Amino acid sequence: MLRLVLVDDENNAIKTLQSYIAKYLENATVVGMATSKKDAVKLIDNCHFDLLLLDINLGDGTGFEVLEEVVNKDFSIIFTTAYDEHAIKAFKYSALDYLLKPLNPKEFIEAIQRLDFNTNQKQQINVASAYANSGQKNKIVINSNSEIYFLEFNEIIRLEADINYTDIYLVNGKKITSAKTLKHYQELLSEDVFYRTHQKHLVNMSYIKKFLKEDGGYVQLENGKKIEVSRRKKEDLIKRMSNR
């Protein structure tokens, strides 16, 4: 039996979630509901459950504040939020799942199907909370098929597109394959640190050693790897390199 707790300051949102749970989830039951931060903290610490559906914006605080205050952290989480670019960026940096309001049954089902109840989400929540509270953007969570990686930006040398996947090359020599596009990572990783040299390549500027004029243009990285530079990016890249 899947036990759920619902936290949202909008009664309509709670009713919608209840209807989705009744209609689409077998062997599932709602064991508690709260509409404020204060009540949510009390409920979570006095309730045994598997999954928390947590609104980000509560009347007396935020979902992140709830998670900071509770003692019990042994559960999975799906966040719910009205469109908030800052909150959504936090979720993307941390690889945490979220549902946008107005809630959609298809997205609800897909989020439930993606759940991995064996995954410890504490570090992911820390990354999301750091971004949400201060705009900190020096760490990213990356999911591969079998593992979750918590990476500082300076641990990543470069990223390379492989159709709808991305290969991420690290300073320690490891390669991670993520089922996210290169565009996804370009939108997240700081433009001050990472540069899209080509449609297939996103490079950490700190690891560029020199620009090579041969065959239209390449950058050579500190590890000796040569990365193609598209003609239309050449002038801008050289300018950025000279200003570093």
C-alpha cells in the first residue's frame, strides 16, 4: 500500500490530487493532509508514509522551510508549484520531480512512474534549497541510468550531445551519460563558466588551453582533447578567452 501525505494551501489543489490518486493509483491511500507550513511540519513528524506531495508556496512559509524543520525525512517527494521560474530552476538543478499547476493527470501519472523509492533525496533537496534561497549555482545533480551524481561545476570539463542524450566528461576521467539533451544543460550551466562551441559541444572555459586555427577552428583542452568550434562562434569565443 502506497501511503501519501498532501500539503497545499489551496483546497482545490488538494481535491484534484485526491481525485487523481483515487482514479489512477491502485493500492494507494492518503494518510494525512495539511494546508500550512506549521501543520505540515507537525503532520510529517507524526505520520508514517511513503510519498509527500508538497506545494512550494504555502501561506505561512515555503515547502523548503517545511523540509528544513521536519525531523522525519524518510520519504519520497514530488513538489507542486504554480509557474515560478526560480523554483523550476531549483528543481532542474537538483533533478527533483515537480508538477506544475494547474495539475495535469498525465503529468501526475508520469511523475509517479518515475519515482525511485530507494533513492535518498536529502542531497538533492539541499541543492534545490540552496538555489531557491540564495540563487547559488555552483552545484548540479545529474541522473544516469544507475546512479545519481552531485557535481560542482569545476568537476565538469565538457558535455557532448548524443542525439537525445548527453555525455558528461569529468576531471577524474569518468564519463556520465544522462537522458537529458545538451540544450537542457546549456540552460542550467552558467554562461560565465560554460560555452557552447558547437551544436554538439558545451565546454567549461576554465579547461580551455588554447584556440587552434586549423580546419576552421578548435579549442584544445588541458587534457589534450580537441573540440570543434563552429564558424559563427569563433569570433565570440576568442573574445571571451581573451577577457578571462
